[in-house]
Amino acid sequence: MKTRRTFNSFVALGAMTAAVLSAAAPAAHAQNTGKVKVGLMLPATGTFAALGTAIENGFRLHVAERGGKLAGREIEFVRVDDESDPAKATDNVNKLVKRDNVDVLIGTVHSGVAMAMARVAKETGTLLIVPNAGADAVTGPMCAPNIFRSSFSNWQPGYAMGEVMAKKGYKRVVTITWRYAAGDESVKGFKEAFEKGGGTVVKDLGLPFPNVEFQALLTEIAATKPDAVYTFFAGGGAVKFVKDYAAAGLRRSIPLYGAGFLTDGTLLAQGADAEGLFTTLHYADSLNTPRDNAFRLAYAKAYKLQPDVYAVQGYDAAQMLAVGMEAVKGDLTKKAEFAAALQKARIDSPRGPFSLSKSHNPVQDIYLRQVSGKENKVVGIATKGLADPGRGCRM
């Protein structure tokens, strides 16, 4: 009798197990075929608003080119304005991860905000693709198997321009930037290469982000009389700096060079004051390759605007997500396989093909560009296949 009861218990247990597995199977299947929630944490207001818009446009363009789906799964967007405010960053990213349950995070522009995103992504295991912020730590000490970048490290354009200016024979240079991660790290990259080439940075000038009261610092530059100036500014700050530099009469006596953000997405507002400026960046307006020409045409048709580096970075963030998703057949729980696929990938970018370093930062050509009219035209390649050193990364 006891044996029969035991047997019946096993039968009941088996039936229950089968029922549970049967119920779970559709849920697991739905996980790979339902919508993918993409959290866009980008600036929609403030100094970097236009940059955030361009990134989102680029991302959406690639998704649209694939019929609104990646690896067969429809993409659903959840948007948060990060206001380029590091003080609000942790709360904002936690809303996306814990309240909205996004599968992937895309953001952001401001390096300080990106650092908070990276911390949360690392703690929660949420996939993060950074489409702009170049904070060195994201692919340095904060690196993780689930964190990737489609843009650059702050070190890269700065280092490339340091090489350029040293080769041009400049010996005494002043640097000027906002005192935050992007500016400080860009200057460090510049100094590393410039000093290696025999130059000296005689003065580092800076002001808090997003302060644009440059006059006192411009007066100090004039008094120092360096051979040239290296700068990092972006967005509205870059517009005002270039115009103030010209208005102070410095353009005539002290050449101005910068990381490419100085003149990317800003030329219409800067006008003639930007004419002739040299910058270094991983994209330019006159690449004239079939890939870039097709991208620029598609972007112009979709948004009635010309694309810039920010649009390219957003577009490539979507390309990277697509590569990873296709490798795992849409199953974003397979993070190791997702990362392995991107590690091997060669992304067919409008900027030119690039791969990812071990710390998940693009290995890419950095162009020397010069402003001509409304374009940042290619003069040549400043540094070919430049890889960020990824200092401090342990993966």
C-alpha cells in the first residue's frame, strides 16, 4: 500500500513538473521573440541637447533600415533626458533598469553621467553601449564584459593631435578645456603624445562645466604667447569658445587646434570664425566612400539634416547591438556569447571599418580635418588604427 502511494506521488509530481515545464516553455520562447526594450539615456535639454538628438537619430536609422527589428525582435524605445547632470545620473539609470526593465542601455554624451551608467550596468549585468562619452575609465578600470563603446576614448583624439602638433614643430603650447572627465582626459592624451614628440605644455587652463565665460582665460593665453593652443570643447560651449577666440584677435597670432568636437555639429553657428581650424577625430565630412555616402544620403532623407560624428556613433551603436543579437539569435541572456561575437566583429561603419579592443573600445583611424565652409574636410590620417591603452581594465 505504501509502495502504491509512493508511486502515485511520483506520478503526480511528474505531472506537475511537466505542467510547469510546459508553461515555462512559451515564456522562454517569448523571451527570444518578444520586444527588446532599449533604454535611451541621452541629453534632450541643455548644452548637449543637439548631440543627444543626433545619436538617437543615428540609432533609430539603423533599426529602421532593418525593418524595426534586430535578430527578428521588435525594438521598443524608452527615453530619459539625462540633462547632462551627473548628480541625477544614478537615479535616471536605475529608473530604466529597475522600473522600466530595459534589456539594453544606450548612453550617453557627458562623461560624468556615463560613469554612473557604467557603474549600474556593471552591478546589474545590464548590456550598455556608450555612443559618445569618452571617459577613459569606461573601458579602463570600469570595463566589464557587458559594457561596450561605439565612439572613442577621450585619450584617442587628444593623443592623435599631440602627434600632429609635435610633427608640425610646435614647442610651447597652452591647453584649455572644461574641468571635467572629458576635457581633462583629452588634455592628458594630448600631453602624452606632444611631450613624447619633444613639445612642452607651458600652461593648463580650465573652467567648470558648462561655464562659458572665457574672457579671463583668453587674456591669459594672449599674455603667455604660446606657439599654439590645444582645446577640448563641444556643443554650445565649442560655439562660444571659437567665436570668442576669434573676437579676441588670437586667431591671427596663435593657431588654435582641438579635438574634433570643437567643430563637429557646430559649424553653422560658428560661421567664418571656424574657417581653417584643424581638428582630429574618427570621422569627417568628406570621406567620400560608398559606405559613408549611402549613410549620409539615408540620414539626410530621414531627418532633413546632414549627419555628424554623433549620428555615426548612434548608428554604429545600433550596428553593434545587431551583431551581438544575431550571434545569440536574439537571446540577450547569453551575454558571454554576445560579447564574444562583438570581440571578433569588424563593424562596417560610415567612419571606416573598426574592431573592438580587449576592453571594448573602437580601434580606429583618427583623421586630421580642416574646416572649409560648412565641412570638416579630411586632410589625412593623423594616426592609423589607434587603440586606447585601456589602462586599469581587468576582464
